[in-house]
Amino acid sequence: MTSASPDMVDWNLAVATATRLVRPGPEITREEAREVVAELRRHARDSEQHVRSFTGLSSPGGGTPVLVVDRPGWVRANVAGFRTVVQPLVAKLQARRQNVPGAALIGGVGEKVTGVEVGALLAFLSSKVLGQYETFAPAEAPDSPAPLFGGPGERPAGGAAAGRLLLVAPNIVHVERELDVDPHDFRLWVCLHEETHRTQFSAVPWLRDHVESEIQAFLAETDIDPATLLERLVEAARGLAGGLPVPGLGGDRRPQEGPAGPGGLLEAVQTPAQREILSRLTAVMSLLEGHADVVMDGVGPDVVPSVAEIREKFQQRRDRGAGRLDVLLRRLLGLDAKLRQYQDGAAFVRAVVDRVGMDGFNRVWTSPNTLPTRDEIHDPASWVARMHG
């Protein structure tokens, strides 16, 4: 994973640091692990039809890579995606370095420091994510992780950059055991959430480009200043992680102006333009996460017989919170805001569907102009009035 030109992060060091710090997963035999991997892949395929039937969204199926990974594999996958997203910012930094005396030496030291910081962050997050749809997976991904105990992942014909679905097997097994729920139902439930994200981006052709353009607009507003760059990079890594997190943090406050709420790492360094862009991104992510939460529950007991028990126990664990240090780290990294996105977005989706039905809700996917604003996420009736009169 070497880079031919100076970078803002020593990515090799980030991966090495995360791999060294990552906590081991639950105890499981090799045969049990193989069975879990096979079942998760099967559920990922089966989820396509369930999501299509419930949402009314039509998307091409069967072409998305499904990677069942361990925690180090999740780290490697996210480093590859993160490098793709921040490449324009890297180019901007490199251009500014060219005529600065000593910039290469200073930059090299900074890349090492940032590599350790990002690695430590990814190690922490690697045990918090159950699954993830990687929207920005690179078209050519030689650094993609091999599936757990298996051969090459399932890849689309032609190698198109269609995104890829990651399922973190050790975390799924850990949570299903801790919640004491039916493991087969829980694994399907998680797959339904991630398949919904795949359907969102594959059934709505403009959505990926829209989200990417907003991210790049945010990065373009970045004034490359050594004192703030590290904070922005670490927060960007946190935001890219996405996916369905392991529950364990309570709180139902609405997010503040910063992406991580009170104490968020970016709140103090955002420009006015960045705050505006981030407000739009927050609304989009709340919509996407809330929609997936509604679908994974709404598919119903005919598909996931114990869905009510799973949701109740999952929510109880989320509301109970975790240890004090874990809570502090999550707040600093903005994961509490991430959980609020699920709650706010799901409330929006349910309210709109109750008023105008699923077909009426699906007008949200017409164009960027039909997406809800951040204010509309908290006032679904205003979106309904704007779209349906």
C-alpha cells in the first residue's frame, strides 16, 4: 500500500498501528467461523429481494462484492476507501508544499504522526461496526481484504466501481451472543440494513455522485493549516466509517451544528461554508440511515421471526450505554451523533410513509432537490407539504 508521492497520512503505518492495537474477537472455532461466513453471504444475497419488495426500489442485483471480514480486514478496506475520498485534498497539500523550504521533511514527520493517530482511531472503530456498504470503494482495489478464512471476495463483472458490502463477522457474533438472540435472525437483520444502503445507491443513480460532490466541496473549503489538519483528517476517518455500529451509547439529543455534536473534533474549525455543506450531508445521512433502520424492522416477522425481540434488546443495549471511557471516546469521535442520525432519520421516514405511503416517500429519490433539509428531517410535515402540496 505504498505511495509514490508525499501524502498526508502514512497509510502503511496506519494499517500496521490499527492491526497491532485491534482487540481480538470472540472465541470461535475455524469450522464455526466458516459457517458464519457462508451464512452471512447467503443472507446478503437473499436480502436483495426482501428490500426490493418492501421499498419498491428497483436496483440491479448480484453485482456487488460481498466481503465478510475480520477486524483487521475492515481496517484495510476502510483505508482504501478513505484514500480515494481524500485524494483531492492530498493533491492540494502537495501543491502547497512544492516551494516551501523543508516541507518534505516536516511533511514526512507529520505523515508518520497522522498515520499513528488514524491507526489508533481505526483500531477503536473496528470493534464497533457490524456491517457497512462502502460507497467509495476504489475501482481497482488491490488492498481489499480477503474474506475471513476464504478465497477471493465476490466481485462484479468488469471490476466497476459499484461499491462493496462489508460484514464484520467477529462483531456480529459478539453482539448476537451478548444480546442472547437467535443468531440466524440477527445475521439476516444486519444484512437487511446493509442491503438497503446498497439498494439506495444502486437504485438512485445520482446519489453517489451527489454525496461525493458534497464531500469534495467540504474538503475544497479546507485551508491547509498544520494546526487543524490532523483534527480534520481524524474526523473524516470517523465519518467515512459509517455502517451499522455496535450499540452501546445512550442519548437522544439532536445533533448540534458540528458533525459530532458538543465537543466534536471539527466544530471549532469549520468555516461557514463547511457548516452549510455539512448541514446538507447530515440530512442526507440521517435519511439513508433512518431508511435502512425502518426497512430492517419493517420487512417483518415473516422474514425475521424474532425481529421484535432483536430490536428491543438492541435498543436497550444502545440506551444503557457503555463504560465512561468508551462513552467519552464515542462523543469525541462523533459516534453519538451517528446514533442520533438513525433515530431522527427513522422518525422522518415513518412519519412520511404514514402520511403519503411508500410510493409518496420514494419521491425523495427523484433528485438532490427532493432530499429533505436538516430542518425537514425534524419536521416531516414540511417536506410532505413541499413535495405533495
